[in-house]
Amino acid sequence: MKTENCKAYELLRKEELKGIKSTGYLLKHKKSGARVLLVENDDNNKVFSIGFRTPPSDSTGVPHIMEHSVLCGSRNFPAKDPFVELVKGSLNTFLNAMTYPDKTVYPVASCNEKDFQNLMHVYMDAVLYPNIYQHEEIFRQEGWSYKLDSKEDKLSYNGVVYNEMKGAFSSPEGVLDRVVLNTLFPDTSYANESGGDPEFIPDLTYEQFLDFHRTYYHPSNSYIYLYGDMDMEEKLNWLDQEYLSRYDAADVDSEIRLQKPFEEMVEKEIPYSIASEEPEEENTYLSYNKVIGTSLDKELYLAFQILDYALLSAPGAPLKKALTDAGIGKDIIGSYDNGIYQPVFSIIAKNADPEQKTAFVDTIETVLKNIVKNGMDKKALEAGINYHEFRYREADFGGYPKGLMYGLQMMDSWLYDENEPFMHIEALDTFEFLKNQVGGRYFEELIQTYLLNNTHGAVVVVKPEKGRTARMDRELDQKLQAYKDSLSEEEKEALVKRTKDLEEYQSAPDKEEDIQKIPVLKVSDISREIEPIRNEEMKLGNIPAVFHDIDTNGIGYVEVMFDLSGIPEEKLPYVGILQSVLGIIDTENYEYGELFNEINMHTGGIGTSLELYNDVTHIREKEFKATFEIKAKALYSQMPVAFSMMREILTASKLNDTARIREILAMLKSRLLMKFQSSGHTTAALRALSYASPSAKLKDMTNGIEFYQTVAEIEEHFEEKKEALSQELQNLAGQIFRADNMMISYTAEREGLEGLAKLTEELAAKLPEGEKEETACVIHCQKRNEGFKTASKVQYVARTGNFIDHGASYTGALQILKVILSYDYLWQNIRVKGGAYGCMSNFNRIGEGYMVSYRDPNLRRTMDVYEGVVEYLENFTVSDRDMNKYIIGTISNLDQPMTPAAKGDRSMNLYMNHVSEEMIRKERAEVLDAKQEDIRALAAVVKAMLSAEQICVIGGEDKMEENKEMFDCVTKF
């Protein structure tokens, strides 16, 4: 790029970023003072982001409410929800916004140049010229408002962020994270909750809200980031001409200030809510937290990630083991938060008791002193360094664009020093430095300095309190009732009118000319070609294999798959336990901590999973195949180590080690419960599907609510059950891990096949022989509409059914329906009007459909919204332009860029599900050629799904009791 062609900018720095194969440019816009960062490379998945430093001065959540609100219409794009319009009609690979404790960022990504430019345009306009100044209703919808439907009704609060944060504050982990940050930094903006505390959100006034935007949403306070393969000069000149040149530099005081270190550690205790039937015993969270320098120390930034691994996060790590052995808590977790100015290292014991606090602190400090005295485990350090370096080089961020994740990481230094954006992204030299320190005392000295001698820390205890949610709800009701009683009749009428006015604003359709201003692509811009399926059947020795020939940059991804067809239904939860135990239990040659380190010193990791493949050619028979899979990734040269370690796990695990199994079950129970609280929507949807779907029932039995209930029951009566459990696991291992029951999936370049047949044969030779039984696992389903009570203030409401069972059939147009419902009908009725944080739907090839809400203040109302989908579809009429948008948004979901590993997984999934290229082409054509009448025809599909009448809700106990007649059963987890 020739920066001299961009006269409006000053080039401050240019750097070759070898670690990410890019060239970096740091610039400043001369007139406005905007900071600009370019990362130029050949990645077609382009990223743009604009961020602002947004330190909160209180806990009303103004940064978070602002993040939601600026995306609700702007000067050039005045429609009420251009964000949703873009989601519906864009080929984006990422489109969202995020509020952090000290910054707010607005990133977008797309592989399509025209689409990328459109996204940039809408986002720049949104942040700099939002409609919040013209429409107070945006603030009331996204933030908070009084809701009074009639003078006789109860007064309440509503608002998307208000309800979202009620959900966030319902989980003990959410409470703990917030209190740790607030306690460690009492004199800085980190003392406040940027997301918003529901108790204080209603203190925020509209004028304060606008003042926040006037203060912080100025180019002088902005961080603009462009990444990928594009004409950077053109983008810079466009930004200047359209936006930045219209601003003069301003002095914005948004500095993130340093907290003065404490003279001694502090202690803080705070309650959290549990349901009335939950025990208070063994339900406390103990945490030990230290502030670790600043994020501008690049060695420290990475070194404590390594220490987190070596001391705490790896199975068998000394702190985790010592606390577990001492019986302090059921699950020991650690975290190192280096995404703030002063990073925090935390050690957390979940499911502990308050009186264990002293022993908790003493155990931690004794272990750390012994490590400093006797030295770190060098293998653990080497494994930690290799683990993090492998991930850095692989750059596999799942479904997230690389450029997005790089940009967020660059903010970890750029936000606090505008001249240092590349510090953490150019990490190869730092890894080399750390490798060279393993033999010395570097890491021990870090422990002494930052963990033992450091007084800037806090012990935070989060204790359970029964009935806290109900009590706080009562107090809020009383407060609102007292406020209502204080109003005159005219003031009450004014509140009723404001409620109706907001509903009318939300319901009123956008002007057609406003919608037309939001740019959309044409369907003709989209290729009809599909991503190729790369499946090559072969034999590796005598073992059937499927090879996926994909450029993986020298990394092999291998999956060893074992068929579970012969396992009877009642044994399946034990298969789930076996999968949870393997890899983190001693083997004949390694203690489990040593095993984990050995794996991570030489490979990119080994893990186990249970996978499920539905046969789309036998839908009515509901045929599926379940597999137990052990997966490894490694450089080709390290494949022998990977196979050796997989063999060790499969054939030499000590499944008679009941003491360790007990520890794993306690940890598993704790983590499942945490998952249910944070992902209640997927948990509820799976449970409701399991009432009629054998494959969903299997998932629920091995990773869902039924699995949790089995684990909890065994853990509670462990002494009497342990011998039988151990024997069961050993029997299952012998039954499952057999050479005749095995196949291989392998993703690599062809050269990566060299030597693989020999390794596979060696593995097979170590497995017991048996005779493959051609049996199908028979699973019995039973409908029992359930409500699960929690201490939460919000609900996860699921409605499911199999539409093929009830006479309908699958078509590619159902993929469009998912977009229409999730960003139109459900979005409008459940999020915009209902105040829930989210809503989703899905319909798959085997006939399973669901609709679900996320952090939803409602229950019955949401069920009524689901019922209304049929009528909505029967009357579905939109403009051709809107129909075009829905199609493009659907293709965007189908065409997400994939990492090499994901391409291999996709190909294998299609192989196992018996999905052919012809089926995928047909589905794509059904999407691209869909007409409005095809969508109207889907009313019959939704009607068929709803006729199953399958519901499951996870939510607050009061709301459950209030609506218990809706359920066959209301219980707790």
C-alpha cells in the first residue's frame, strides 16, 4: 500500500507482522485525530471495526445500552433496525457489537467486497450519527422504561438490556466476575459495571445517555481497524471523505487510569440467589485474585497464560490438585483476564463452603511457596508454551474470522498505548523468550513477585442465599407500587400513554424509502456452486478410513471413531461418564497431569467426544449412528506421538481409580449446571426434542439434563455405587474400543498420509478383538412437558416438534424461514416488544424444529407468540426486495468461511449423515429460487411442528409456579 496517496493521514509506523503473515500500518487521521490500524494480507475474509474507549462512571450500563441503541437507525439509514436488516440481507461472516469493561467495539466481516463496503458504511453512520437524539423510544426500548398497560395494572420495568443483565446477574459466575473486578479496582472505572446492574439501570436518564454519546463517540476517541485483502487506499480515502474529515480533533478524556496497589489484600463477601429447593451447603464460590502488572508488559501478558496452564488449568496442575485433595470445592477453575489494563489472575473453588476460606488461602500460598522453593515442573511449562504457540500458529478460532480475533487482541495494548498496537499479535519472539526461561528461575520469580509478595489482591466469597430473587422481586414490586401510588391520576394516564406510544413506535412499519436506503446485494451476485465435499474412502491397514485432502499448513487432524450401536439404552449415560473421564485420569504409564503435559508438549491437543449422525436417507425410521471419538491434531512429524498418546488413553486408563472418578464427577456436575444456566436455550430445546427424537434423547442422556441427573445421583451416593460404576466403565471400554468397531477420519494434505497406515495398524493391534454386532441401539422416548426451576429472573422458553412425524416434509426454504423468524417475527415480538435478549429457531433435514427464547422475562406470552407463527406465515407478504434480503441472509449462514479442520469435519459429517452433493445443490437452489408462496407454504410445516406440543422451560421458580398448569411436571435440576 502507498500511504503517500492518503494525504489525510499521517503514517506513524509500518511493521512486518511475520507471525500472522501480514503488514501492519499505524496511522492517525490528521483532522479528526482518529487512530487507524491496517493489517494487510491475502485473507479474503475482510474485517472492519470501529471502537471507542468507554469507561463507565456508574453502574447504570450506559456503555452497553449505547451499544444496542446506536444500531437502531442513523442519519443515512433511518430505519428502526438497520442492524437486523443487514443480518437478513448481507453476506457477512461476522456482524455484531460488544461492550467490555473499558471499550465498546463494532466489528463486521465479509468475503464479498460490495457487501463489506455496505457494512462499513452502515456501521460508521450508526456510531457517529445515530437516531438516539431524535427518538427517545430507542433508549426506552433498549435500555429501560416503565411499563403500565392500564391504570389498574401493576407497574414494571422493561428493556432489552435491563432483562439481559437480570439474566447475567442470576448466575453465580456472573456475580463473581463482576465483584472481583469492582473489588480490585475501587478507584477506577472498573469499579463500575459497564453492562449495567439491574438495580441501577433505571437510574439512567435519557439526557445522561445522550451526554455519554456526545462525550465518547467522537473520532478523536476512536480506534478504526481494517484487516485483509482489499484496496486499503480506497477505504482510507472513503473514511476520510464520508466521515472523518467532518470532525475536528477534540480532547476526549477517556483515559483508563491505573489503580494504586493495595497495602494489603482485601476481602469481600457477597450473596447470590439460589432456588428455594437448592442446598446452601457446598454452594459457595471462593476466589483468590491478584493484579498482574499491566497489559503493556508483553512478556508478562503471555507468561501468565503459561502459568495459568501449568499451575491451575491443566488436569493435575499443582494448585488444582492440592485444593481438590484438600476437599475444598468440587471444581477448581482458573482464569487470567488480560483484556483489561491491569490483568487479573484468579483461582476459584466452586461448590465449597464459607468456612473453608482460610484453608483455601493457606493451601494456595503453601503450594506456591513450595513451587518457588523447589522449582516449577519444567515439562508443564514446556507443555503450556507449546499449547499456546500451537494455537497461535494454527489461528483456528472456530467460527470467528481470524481478522476479528486479531483485532480484538491488538486492542489489549492499543487501547492503553496508542503507539503499541502490534505488541501481542507479533508473539513469536515472546514465545522464544519464554522457552529460553524454562531452565532458569524466571517463572518462579514471577510467582514470588506477583502472587506471593503482591498485596494488590482480593479474596472474594460469593455465598448462596435462598429466596433472594423472590425477596428482591418483592422489594422491587413494593418500590414500583409505592412510586405508582405517589402519582396523580394524570401522571398515571401519562405513563399508560407512554407505554402505548412505545408499543406503537415498535409496531409501526418503517417507511419504504427508509428501508430502501439500506444497501443490499442481488441474488444474482451469489454463486450457485457449493463448497466441495472432500471424502476419499480408503483402508489404513485393515481399518476403514475417510481422507479429506485439504491444505492444513502441515497439521494433521485425525479422528478415531468407535460405533456405539451395540450399547443398550440404559448404559448410555455411563458412556457419557466414560467420555468425561478419559484423558484426565491416570494411565498405566502416566499420572493424568503428566499425560496431559506429554500430549501438549508434542501435539496441538487430544480430546474425546460423543458424536451423532442422523441418516437422512432413512428419516421416517429415525435411523442414526452414535460414535465415541478420540481426536488429535499435530504436525505430521508428531503424528506418532499423537497415536501413542491416543493408544495410552484408550487401552491403559485406570478406570478402577474411584477416588479420581469421584473428583471428575463433582467437577462434571458443577460444569453441567453452569452450562444450563448460561445456555439454557439449547438445553431446553434438546430436552423438549428428546420427548420424541431418539437421537435427541441420546444427546440428553449423554450431555443434557438426564445426564446431569445421572451424574448427580451417582455423586450423591458414590460410596455405595463406586465399584459398580468402575466395573461398568471398564466393561464399556472393552466393548467400545475394538479394532473391528473402529474407523478413521483424517484431514491433511496428501503428504500427511505418509506413515498413517502403520500408525493405525499399531493402534488397532493394541485394541481387543471382538465380533462386530450389527445391532441398532433402541431408544424409548416419552413426552413429558417440563419446567425446570432456577433462581434466575429470566426464562429460556423452548417449543419443539418433528414436522415430518406430523405429515410435513423438509425443503431448503426452511433455511430462509429460520432467518425470517429469528430476525423478523420472533425478533419483533419476543425481543423488541417482549424485552427478551434473544430468540432463535431451527428446522433440520430429519424434521426436527424448534423455537426458543433467551433471557426472556416472559413465559406464557412467548408461547402465544410461537402459536402466532402459523397465521403470520399464512399471510406472509413482503416486497421483492425484502424477499431478496432473506435469501441473501440465508446464503450468508450457509457459506460461512471454514478453517481446514472445519472443512474436514463438514465433509465427514455429510459422509456419516449420507448427505450427497446433489442434496446440497438442491437445497441451495431451493433457497436461491424461493418465492413468497414457498414461504407461505411453510405455515403447514410450522403447524405440523407445533402440533407435537412439546415444551420445556428453564427459568425462575416463581414464574414456573405461576404457570405450572402448562407443564406435566415442574421440578428442579
